[in-house]
Amino acid sequence: MMNTAARIADEVLFPAATEVDRADRVPVSHVEILAREGFYEAVGGPVDQVGPLVAAFAGGCLATAFVWLQHRGPLRAAASSPEPGVREKWRASLARGEVRGGIAHSGARPGAGGLTASESAGGWRLTGQAAWVTGWDLVDVLHVAAVGDDGWVRFFFVDAVESGTLRAQIVPLSAANAGRTATVSFDGHLVSADRLVATEPYADWAAREAPGWALNGFLALGVAERCVRLLGDSPVVPELTADLADCRAALLTADAGTTPAARATASELAMRCATALAVQTGSRSVLLDSAAGRLVREAAFLLVFGSRPVIRDELLRRIVPSR
């Protein structure tokens, strides 16, 4: 499967990456080929299998990889749901990529515009906002996290379709803009009871969320790897190649305690590799059709994507080391 991923990244995604960078959405043909080749099911696998796939696709087209990776949340949620009928209804269609999923978890975190869930006749009503929802108009269902009146987090499958009680506002981004990231607003949006996927104590969910996810670091690793390949026979390549190997190993073995450092390493490395490529490319890197310029923007994007305070602090220490 890794050979197929590399082929798709090199022959389909990377040649189109500059055009996709200027577009307002990832081509449907990109997500269709990933579904056809089994990657919408594969994204639900263990990190040591999925991570290299993430890196390959991110090095081909970050926007496409970004949309595809969101599918992991709904797929794994359907497979592990304790609620009656959820696995039977959702698992197979999600695995085949016939139904494509996204995630909307930010609304359950503390802060203004948080997303709440209140029991109502026939199900639950969702009220509030979820920011940074990627894949709008490219996904069919959202795995939504909302906080109930009892303080527990509840997860739902919500159709990604606008209505009188559900609105999406696309947020322009400096990189991976074609991934269609949006702020989704819920105004008493009714979700039927059979769309409840799981319930979890808030403290347990927050503890799992706190260090971030090592898998997201493979997006940065993929951008870094592409930059090194484009550097060719530059004298900096051997050192960067060694750093790539160390970074990959750290991400593959990361646990809750070491994930922040591994993520910070990956983000810093991607920025360093992209900067080296821009310097070697020279003034052409500022042209809009320059792969070097795009990769610099993508690396900058990945400094903050999916971050957490502990990752930010670790990254700042690496960028500005104490004397």
C-alpha cells in the first residue's frame, strides 16, 4: 500500500499541487482515487501504518492529505461506538469512502462560542460554534463533539449540509486553502437520537486532547521530505536526511508524554527544510507558481495546525533556545 501511496503522491497529487493551491477546493478526483485504492479504510489503522501514508500524501498535496486525514475520526468512532446500530449503519460505507467524514471537535473546548448539546424530543439540540472544520462541501458527515448539560462530552454524526439551523462560513487560509476549512454554527440544530456515537466524561476527553496527536506530525514530515527531495544534491541534504530519520522515529514511538516534543520537532524541521529549499531556489521562490514558495507557506501553516499549548511552548523553545 505504501508503494501505491507514493505513486499517487508523485504522479497525481504533486503535479497538480500548484493548481490546487490556487483553487477553492480539492478536486473530487483526488479523494475519489484515495477511496478507490482503499486509503479511506486504511486511514483508520495504527499510527505506524497510517503515519507514512500521511507523510506521502502531504508531500504530494497538503490540502488533499488534510481533507483525507479528517476521515480517521469518524471511521474510528463508528468502529468503536458502544451505541446500538452505529457500527452497522456507518462503518462499511465510511471504510469504502462512499460516505466521507470530517471532524468538528473544537466546539467542545473551553471558550466563547462553545458547542453545547441539550436533550430534546427525538434527540439532541446543538447550539454554538465549531471552528476549524476542514472539508466543507467535500465531506458528507461530521463527527461533532459537544458538551451536555451534565458536563459530559457527547459525540454525534451530523450531516454536513447547511439548513436553517446549521451554517458554514469558509475561512480563507494561507496554505491548504483548497481543503475548505469552515466555522460551523449550530442554532438549536436537531440531531436524532440514533446519531449519538459516544459519551465521555469531559476530564477524560480533555486529558487525551492535551498533548495533541502524533499522527498530525506526519503532515509536517511529509512537507519536509518533499523539500529534501527537491533540494537534489545540495550539500545540506545529508544532514537534513538524518534529521528526517530521527523525526520519523520519534513520531512513530511517541506516547502522551513525548508527543509534544515529537510534534515540535516535525514542525520545526519542515520549516527548516522549506527555508533551505527557498534559499536554494532563489528569487524564483517568490513566484506564485513556485513549489518552494508554496512549501514555505505549508510549513508555516503546520507550525500551528492542530497545536496545543504544550506543543507551542516546546516549539518556541526550539526556535528561540534559552541562553
